[in-house]
Amino acid sequence: EHFFQLSEKGLSIGNRLYPFSIMHSFSMFEHIDGDKPPLLSIKTHSLFSPHLIVPLDENINADMMYAFLFAYIDEGEHEVTLADHIAGWLGL
């Protein structure tokens, strides 16, 4: 389990901060059947973490998160790849 925090500085995952300055774009994925919470996808300029996938808690207001992120970075078209699914299953 990981702790995620979004602030004016960027996105923190555990003890690691991903500042907005390294982020290229974001997208939000919602499951068609609505049985799972949305996923936040962030593409970065980082070689070691070029694509971050963050599962959102069902209590998170995705519309508010979208508005917050849009104030700092561009929205972009992202596709969830098989590698992203595998990394999510493994908890990476």
C-alpha cells in the first residue's frame, strides 16, 4: 500500500515527490462498468519514472482532482498499456 498526496508542489508517492516541473501531462481513466475507482495517469520527463499510474480511492472527488491538476499541467491523451497493468498488479 502506498500513500499519495497532491499539493501545490506536485505529487508525493510515499516519501518521493514528483514536482509539477517534471510532469508533461495527465489523464484520468474511468472504468466503463463503474465497479472500480478511476486511475490517474501522469506522463513525466523522468527517465526512471516516465509514466505514473495512481489508483484513486473511491472517496476522492475525481472532478476536483482534475481541476486541480489542470491548473498546473496539461491534459493529454494517455493509453494504459499492458506494462502499466502488470506494474499495478505487482504494486510497482
